[in-house]
Amino acid sequence: MTKVSPSLESSTVPHLTDESDAAPTPTETPGLAQPLGAGVITALVGFTSSFAVVLSGLTAVGASPAQAASGLLALCVTQAVGMMLLSYRYRMPITLAWSTPGAALLVGTGAVAGGWSAAIGAFVITGVLVVITGVWQRLGRLIAAIPMETAQAMLAGVLLPMCLAPVHAVRTSPAVVVPVLLVWLVLQRVAQRWAVIAAFVTAAVGAGISIAVEHKTLDLTAMAPSVDITLPQWNWQAMIGIAVPLYVVTMASQNIPGTAVMTSFAYRVPWRAALTVTGLGTIVGAPAGGHAINLAAISATLSAAPAAHPDPKKRWIAAFTAGATYLLLALGSAALVTVIATAPEGTLETVAGLALLATMAAALSSALGSRKHRVSSVITFLVSASGIAFFGIGGAFWALLAGLALRGLLADHSADS
């Protein structure tokens, strides 16, 4: 499986067109079972490996359980419709995902002035910025010009508190969390791709046992899928503290690497169309609680690789199927949130932290790769991880400013190793 670090791939927006440069069709091709199966696996892996991060992020910025469930449903639906449209229109396995690093950013940001409605407004602005990026190439080049080390240091700092959550959860809920960690460790050795999914299944079983033993009751009426619409509120703290960092993280850690993954399989993503669809999807889903959708990066390989189908021209079926599967998964979002709300303390945080460990490792590796900029990267990381806020603006924004300023200030006084 091709691996791409969630980082900026170049200093300019990738050269992308609306046509595929896929390889010739092999003389022998299997039926539809292979791409259909690959699509289902793509959706299941994408959903189960990071939904906990999404719920944690939405809750952190003020969402109630019902609003968080609505946000998860909105993300599933908007990315499903988007990938079905793009894959069918361009006959490419273009897969979409929610912004997992963006959700982690929300955890570090926490509540902002104006609460949940202000966060909704920031989500809308993020979508607008993504659409503008697809239309106006200069903005895309500006984002791509943000130094990789600085962007990844900011991301690593955002992820740190969540990656520490499993450690803290061992103390609060050892009976559930310890088995989850053991299963995850074993799968890291024998089947790394399935480690987070196995951890989620173990957590679900542990939570179910805990609910039964403690005779807790589930609110069955809350398990029905529903959409909770919130009118956006506009304030500058949320715009700067949520919208700007969320846009930067989504572009730098998802959209640009996502195009690189597709290029590695000889597909050239329709850049303008992809950003227009994901940006509009973010705008439409925001009032229901969806924070951001984007091009899938690492998980895109499940639909774009030869394992999905030997014929590159038929792998779009896998992406289309993944979209259809996400529509079905959306129906279970409220039930999932209801069960998690009754689970022992730390269960959700443990699964979310384990899901982000690989992303954090890649971010730290990229951030500290250059000795010349290591000091500025470390400061960026620390400011981001601190969660410090000034004027109602979260640490991620200040970390980005500090990193860029120090990078320029110290550039002439350092040398590469």
C-alpha cells in the first residue's frame, strides 16, 4: 500500500487536469465483485478508524450529543454524494473523507466565543475558502507555500492531547481501556491496517458489557437518525481561531497529499472540480454540524490500488460503492453516539487517540526532519500543544504565526545537517 505523509507535497498547487492518465486496460478483468468489495472496505475502514475523532472534535467546540450525531450524519452524506458524483463523472476512484486532522484541531481549540453556532459559522467559511482555492489558483499556491515543517509541527501539537488520552483513560476506566490497548498492540504486530478497527470493536464490546453490568438504559428514541440544524453565527474569534487553521490543516494534510496519492496510481485528479465539490459539501453540511470534507489521502489507496481492480478504468466503481456504503453508515450515526454516551469515561477518547497515533508520528517526522528549521518547528509544536488562547483565538493559529515568524528569523543562523 502506498503511503503518503500528511504534508505539503510541493511549493505549488499540483498540475491537475480533468482527465485520467490511467494505464491501458488489461486483456483479462474480473467481474464487479472485486471493486464492490473494495468500496465497502474503503468506507468501513474510513468510518470506523476515525469517527471517534470527529465526535470528540464536535463535542469540544460545543455540540450536544444530538448535534454531534447530526454532524457525523452530515459528513457521511455529503462526502458520499460528493464521491459518487466525482467518481461517476470522471470515471476515477476519487474518494472523499472528513477532515480527521481538522476534527483533532477542534479538540485542541475547544469552545469559542459564540459557542456551537459560532463554530458552525467557521465551518461555513472553511468551505467557502476551499471553493475559492479551486477557482483561484493563487490562493492554492499560497497554502502550498506554507513550509511543510511548520504545518506539520502545528498539526502534531494539535494531535498531542488526543494521543495522550489513552494513557489517562487507563486510570479512569481500566477494565475497558486495557483490553482495547492490548488488542491494538497485538494487531499492530500481525495486521496493522486493522488495528484501530479491532480496537473499536473491543471498545464496543467492553462498553456493552459495562452497560449491562451497571444496568444502564439506552435512550432508544435518540438512536433514530436525525438532522439538527443550527444557524451560523459570525464572529472574528471563530473565523481566526477555527476557520483559518481548519482550512490550512484540511488543505495541507488532506487535499494536497490526496492528489499525490492518486498521482502515484496514474490518476490526475480534476483539482477544480474536486475542491468545488468538497467545498460546497462542507458549506451544505455545516449547519447540520459537519466541519469539513476533503479528498481522502491514505485511505484513497484502498479504492485506487490494483487490489480494487486490475483495470484502472474500472476502479471508479470502488469509490462509487464507498459512497453508497457511507449513506448506509450515516443511518447508524445517532445510535453510535447514544451508545458511546453511555460507555465508561475515556472509551471514546481512547479509540480516537489510537486512531491518530500514526498521523502524529508522520507529522513529527516531517516537522523535525530538517535541522535548519528544527527550533522553529519545536516552538510551533509546543505552542500548538499548549492550547493557549489569546483574544478568544486558539493555540493552532498562534502556533502557525510563531512558527512562520521564527522560521524567518532563525533561517540565517542555522544550517542543514
